[in-house]
Amino acid sequence: MRIGTRLTVVLLLCVMPVLAAYTYWSVEQSNVYTNELKQSARAVTSGVAPAVDEEVIAQEWNKIGDTFRKLNAEGTRSALLHKDGTLWYSLPDFPADAVAAARVQLAQRKSEEFGPTTGARSWFCELVPLKGESGHVIGYLLEVQDWTKAARDIQAQSIASVIVAIVLPYFFASPLAILPPSVGDWLLRVTPAAAFAIQQAYPRYPQVLAAYTPQNGYYPLTAWLGLAVLAAWTAAALALAGRNA
């Protein structure tokens, strides 16, 4: 097997723990971001729902329209639905796809929070029951936020993780064949590539003059020391992931 191929295969095995830790951290960061968005949306809904409930009972449609316009300006679109999920009241630009998705949620008695994707748009929706004076449900307040940009940011972060996992081994493997020996030795001592030492087949002999380079199958560290360097990088990556989770 050629040296470039061997280096690539071995580095894939050696850096996998570090890449796994990075991927875990990336996913956790995405989850934190999503949960923060949800908490913000819930805060808006919990603050608006009681007032809208009272205005619906009093049939104060002008006030409801004013409230919806203010929310719309802040990034939250609102609508009132009948008990069966059909549209009761909304501003003209309310997305019809969100109403259709809400009807499915109500018909199947699923979660009051859902995130339909329609075309190029991703939404986060909340359904809040509205109760009349008798305490019975008379309809629902549907709150919708456009999460398209957030979804794209999370997707871009996932794609970046995949690219790192694919490109990083080649970043280390290819330059080792062309870098000066001193630089190559440094990379093979202090980076995760130190674990390349596990593929060294022959020991160094101080009484023998030879080109002790990675291209000839020799590495600056022993196999156990190389694995120890990789373990240190892995521990640091996991500690960072745990601190930021």
C-alpha cells in the first residue's frame, strides 16, 4: 500500500475520537440554540395568549388585529383557529401551510408544538387553546415563527462537521510527504497525527545510518507515546464538549 494511502487510512482511525467529540459538541450547540429559540417563542405565546383569549370572548377584533400586527413586526405571525382547525381570523399574509399543518396536529391529537417544513420555509408553530366564559375550548391561538435561517445555520454547521471529518485526514497525510523533516517530526509529536507511530514496523538503531522519516516507515515517537498524545487530544476535546454542552 502506498505511503499516502496508508497515512490516510491510519489517520482516519487515529483522529476518529477527536472528530467524534467535535461532532458531539456541534450537535449539542445546535440543540442549545434550538432550545433557546423555543423558550423565546414560548415566552411570547404565554404573554399574549391570555389577552387574546379575553379579546376573543369580547369580540374585540380591532384589538386582536392590532396585537397580531405588533407581533408580526417582531417576527411572530398569529392566527385564530376554530375547534376543528379551520381558519377563524388572521392577517392577510398568514401562511396557509401552517394552518393546514395545525389541522393535522389537532386531528391526530399530537403535540401543541410542531415544526412543519413547506417548500424552502421552516416554521416553528404553537397551538394554545382558547376558552370561553364557560371554560370550554372555543378555538385555538396559532403562533408561527419563521425558522428558515436558523434551520439553514444548523444545516451548515452539520455540513461543516462532515467536511472537517473528510478533509482533515488528507490535510495531515498529504503534506507529510513534502514538508521538511523537522516540521514533519514536529507534527508527528504534538498533533493527533502522533498516533501514526502505531504503524511503525521497524525500530530505530542508533548505530545504523538511515533516513528515519515517515515516508520510510519511521516516526519520532514510539507507538505508546503516539497513542498517549492522541489520548490527550481526545480528552481535551471531550472536556471542551462537556463544558459547552
